Amino acid sequence: MNLNHIIPESLILVKVLEAANTGIVITDNLLPDNPIVFCNPAFEEISGYSRAEIIGHNCRFLQDQDRDQQARFTIKKALTAGENCVVEIRNYNKQGKLFYNELHISAVKDASGQITHFIGIQNDISKRKIAEHALEMNFKEIEQKVAERTQMLQQSEEYLSSIVETIRESLIVMDKNYHVLSANQHFLSTFKVSINDTKGKLLYQLGNGQWNIPELKTMMEEILPNNNPVLDYEVEYEFPHIGRKLMLLNAHRVELEGQFKDRILLAIEDITERKAIEQRKDDFLSIASHELKTPLTTVVGYMQMIQRLMPENASDKFRTVVNKTGSYVGRLNQLLSELLDVSRIQSGNIELHKEQFDFDKMILDTIEGIQSASPCHQITIKGKTGICYYGDESHLIQVLTNLISNAIKYSPESNIVEVHISRVSNFIKVSVKDHGMGIKEDELKKIFQRFYRIGEIQQKLSWNGHWSVYLRADHQKPPRYLMGRE
């Protein structure tokens, strides 16, 4: 018997899982937050996410904001008890489209009885659910249903028309062939057209062909059919009569069955002035940073000279003043360097200096430096990666320093900050957790905006600070910065 032709049992199992028509995920119960460490192609197809976007997340990301389902509590109870369970749960794919899952969860235990992993098998039962809902509707009186829906439709049209006319964005409603059915007053006044020149016309023919924009055609005819909806699609165009406009487009195709099926909504936000203001801010930031850097460099040189030439008989008070001044000048120099980095990032000129370095040692050295400057807080570190990483070490240190510094700053009543590093599939995961005052739900999505600060200090904990940074261990893609509550 030729042993070279024998396929290992574990490899056969992996092949079986990848070939299965049902979605399969495996989570690691020994890692914090029980992250996904394996998914098969069928699960990628069901969810619409790629493997790189799935690995490292907890399965709850599929429920998006739909968190109050009874099925979620059933799952939590089963996971806590280490029991198997079967539930039907509402999930949302990458495009935000609802689908129903029949989820089978099984616990995997080692020889000592400890639960090491959970296996989730997912079947898309959306068609069955739709059929069940349709069957329920058939029990009602059809004539009464038609009458009620007709009345609701009339009321809805009047109500929606009122809303459309009051919003401060241009809005166009089209049929599936891109002929304009309606346009609100904001669109007519912004782009200097009349309703008679708009309604019933092809979108690209509006304003005597002014809207025959190649980028707009690409979005409507190539992107929208495959990615519904399209959000924040930026288009810049020089209109013959109203000049250059920078527009942010949002398009949505109605997919529900009924009278409005395949209608297309196009919202247009004119961001020309806003972008100009942002550009002026960026220009000012860049110029100010460079102009301040020159005299500050001279001050730094003089401070170094003063420290070197300080008389041996100088008083302790004088030495203290000189050292504090040098420290604050150094801090100001660092702040200016960070402002210059912001300016370079905005202009796309940031330079990354990549080289091989010991990732675990970088984490330990960074924490040691912060710990010495913050003796009142205890920074604990757990886990290791054993990775020699290829990347920009100084910028990664800056990211980690900012996360830990914020954890210390905004948890004054708790002196514990936890840092956890681990290898999750082909990613490196670094988590920073504090026990501070928390962040409001509606502000979580804003905190990575440039210069954004939370408006008010919260007295009650609304979300326990837990941040994670994911880095690809194979260096194929740049880092992903993710909140711990995923």
C-alpha cells in the first residue's frame, strides 16, 4: 500500500465542511468573546461577507441592530450551559437584506469535559418563511384587504410626498428604465430646472443633457443592480450653467413586490461648499503645523543646549524648571508631529516605514512605558502571538498608546486596564478593555471621525470600553480597526 496516497482524516473533514451546501462556522470558546475561527464558502454566500470580514467576529454581528430577538436569549442560555440548541433567527447580510436562518449549535468538548469550540450549522429558510407569511395572509378577507391597502396607499403617498418636499436634499424617483416620475422642490431649485422639464424625462437627458454624467451612469447601470443600495457615492461634475458641483449620491431600488417594485430613489447631497471648507481647514492645519515646526525646532535645540551647558552649581529649582520646560517642549513637538501626520493622511501623503519586528515585544515595551507614567493604574496583558510582523512599528505604537491612554483617562474610578493579544486564524487581534464611564450608543459610530469628542460625560455605564485592532498576519491587507462590540 502506498502511504503517500492516504488522505489524513482531518483534511477529509475540512474538505467535507467546505463542500457542504449549508453554512458552517466554528467559534473558539477559549478566546474572549467566542470569535469565529472557521467558516465555509456556503456561509460566505449566505451572509454576503468574505472570510476576511467574518473571521474574528462574534456571530451576533449578523443580527445588526435587531438584538431583542427571543432566539438570541435562547442561544445565550445554551452557550452558557454548554448545551446544544436549534433556533430560527432573523439575520441581515452585508447589504442589510433580511434573511431567516435555522441555526443548529453544538458544543465541542475536550477530554476533560471543557468546552473548547461551538459548531454552528445555518440553513437559509427565507423562502419557507415568506411562504408561511403568504399563507397567513390568505386567511383574511381579500376584498377588505384590498380596500384597506388602497386607503393606506393613498395616505402613504400623501404623507411621503410631504416628507419628500421638506427634506433638505435633492430627491428623484424613477422607474426601472431611469425615467423621472417625480422630483422634489429642492432638486428643481438647486439644479435650475422646472418640473415640466424633469417629469417623464430620462435622467441623463435632464437640463438638455447636463446629467449625462459617466460616473452617474456607472453607478445606476453597473453598481446599483448588483449592490442595492448604493451609499455615499461621490461624483464631481462641471455643469454648463451652474458650475462645478461635488455631489454625494445615495441610490436605492425598491425590491418589494407591489406597485412600487423596481422604482429607484436617488438622493443627491451637494457637498461642494462643505468639501471646500474642509479643504481650507486641511490647508490651514498643514501650513500652521509646518510654520510652527520651524521655530519649535530652534527652541528644542536651545533647550538641549541649556541642558548640556547647565552649571554644576545650579540650584535644584533651576534644574527642575529647565527639565519641565524641556519636557513640555518635547510634548509640544510630538503634538505637532501628530498634526502633521493628520495632514499627510488627509492629503494621501502619509509615509509608512515597514520593517520586521517582534510584535509581542513591541506590545510589552509600549505597555511598560505607559505603566511607568501611570503608576495609579494597573495595565495587565494576556496572551501572545509569537509573530515577527512586517509593518510600521512606530504608527502601531501610536495606535496602541492612544487606546490605552484613553482607557486610563476615561476610567478614573477604576484602575484596571486589560490588554489581550492573540492569533485568530490569519489575523493578529489586540484588544484594550477598561471599566470606565462608557459611551452612548448613538456616539459609537462617530468616535473615529477626525477630532470628534464626546459631548458630555456619562454618569452611568452604557457600554463597557472594549476596543480591538485586527492586523492580517500575512500582510496582504492594511489593518482593520474595529470596536470590541461588533
